[in-house]
Amino acid sequence: MKKITSAVLACLLILSCLALFSCGGKKTESEGEIYGKYSAAVEKTNGFTSYVSKTDSEQVISIDLGGGSTVETKTTSTGTSKMKYADDGTLLTETHGVTSTDAYSETREVEFDLFSDKDNYYYRQGGEGDYTVISKTGPDANAVAASLGSIENQKIELFGKDEIDRINVVSDSPSGLTLKIVIKGKDYNERIGDMLSDLLSSYEAIGAKITRCEVSGDPECEYTIAPDGYISRVSLSFDLEMAMEMSGVSMNMTLSQVATTEISDPDGDQEIVFPDVD
């Protein structure tokens, strides 16, 4: 049963972290002006060749196994990543983080270190010892990207105006302009479907099949645009309903999540020293 729960958590983690980078849009004239600021900030942020990102998320998951059996878990994840694009366009990353899960009346905390380059992931748990090298073209690559690599935030995706229900300014101060964006749940579900299509092969390999995945209601995002014109903070909250079949067991799940990413030191002198491996 714990294996099943672990598979569920890995899937939800990639959804949550990819979801952080999926918001934007508007419709009316005043909203159009705000959208212009938002889209310009996204473009500037995605033009950086290096930066530091810190991601924090909290997920409360309820898994209905049928027959009156329910498992509830709470997972908190935090990670800080250094991101740097090499001269050939390859994204180099270094991430250090901790994931804590409360389930089955016990708490499991995992500290991890993760690097990635063009060809490989370099991963270890516990803060010491040798790194495991996992090829990005190997059979385990998708699973690693889903359960670990997703905390390394990359490009912010710019969504079209027709995918947004509404947008407004929350606050405007010397420290930055904060916008609230409400995404149409229908359009967001389509994007979740696209995300899942890239992950099916890795979950099929462990006998899991995702039969349904959709948000309930309209996800909400907040973006803070720094005085220098880039996005310095993204916050996302949403509720997700999901169904999965694994090892002959059908599960219905609900997830409530809040996740925040902060971006700092844009175009800073980020030095990534990869671990020595044999």
C-alpha cells in the first residue's frame, strides 16, 4: 500500500510544480493593460541566462481506496535551485531540498541533492555519500523528472488571454506589483491532460494507470513583478480530483495545494560545480 501511495505522491508533485508555471491572461481593456505588464514580465524572466529559485509547497491529499478505507497524507516540499544556461543553450541546475510526508501515522523526511546537465541527473539522499547518475535517455529518466526534477523550476509559460477568467492588481508598492489571476478550470484541465501524456510511460512501467485528473473550480495565481520588471514570485492554489488504478486497486483522490516559487539574483554569476562521479 505504501508503494501505491508513493506513486500517487510522485505524480502529484510533478503536477503541482509544473502547474506553478501555468498562468496569465485577460479580456477587458483595463485587464488588457495589466496583461501587457504580465506578459512583458514573463518574457523578461524567461530571457535570463541564470537565476536562483526557491520553491515551497504544501499538499493535503485524501485517497479513497474503497470499502470505507481512506488514507490522508500531508506533504511539504522545499527546495532551492541554481539555474544556468550554458553557451550551447543547455540548462544546468543544482537543487538542494527536503520533502516531508505525514502518512500512516508516521512522518518521513527525505533530504536530497540533485544536479542535471544535458545528458544526466545526479542524485543522492541524506546529504552525504555517492551520487547516482541517471541518464536522461534511460528507462528511469521520466520517473526522476516526475518525482524530483520538477522542483527545478524553468521557463514560465505564457498563457493566452482566452484561458483566463479574470485578472486584477492586488497591490502596488515600491517592492513590486502583485497581480491575481484566475484561470478557467476547463482550460487548465486541458493543460493537465498534456502534462499527464508525457508521464504515462513512467507510470505504466510500475503498473499504474491514471483514469481521471481534473481541477475542481478555477485555480488562482498571484504574480509579483519586481521593480526591475521580472517576475520575482509566483503563488498557485488549486484543488485537484484524480483517479488511478494500480495493482488491481482503484483509488479516488483529492488534493488541496498551495505552492510558491521565488526568483532572485537574475543573470547573477551562478557557479554550478557538478559532483565527482566514476
